[in-house]
Amino acid sequence: MESEPKFKRIIEGASVLSLGISIVVAILIGIGIGYGLKRLTGIAWLFWLGVFWGVGGAVLNVYKAYKRAKKDLDALAQDPKYKHDSHV
């Protein structure tokens, strides 16, 4: 029987935590860029453009995490230990 790696749960937890942090950071960077553009040019809608860029970056981060998780789960589904035999 294989034992679970010592730090596996910590690494998985850090991965989930990093997704949450990356969402917040992406939105804050977008807000910062939008605020800077608004202050630089005086055009108010550039702030909202920055907000939308930040939200778009956050959505992209979630999508990438979803694709990575789906790839891992698809590989796990192909593992013979977890194959479901319908003829039982």
C-alpha cells in the first residue's frame, strides 16, 4: 500500500489559497491601473476599463485553475484503480 506524501495536503491547500489570492490581486491591479489612467488623463471611464480588466484577469485565473483540475481528474479517471466496471 502506498503512503500519502508528507506535505501533500499542505501543497493542495496552498494551491487553493493561491487561486483566491490571485483573484483578489488581479482585481486590485485592474483597479489600480484604472485609477492611474483616470488620474493621468482625467477620463472617468478609464477607471471602469481597469476594473473590467481586473475582473477579466480574475476570470482567466479561475478558468486556468478549472482546466488544470479537470486535466488532473481526467487522468485520475483513467487510473485502473478507479475504473468503474458496469458488468459487476
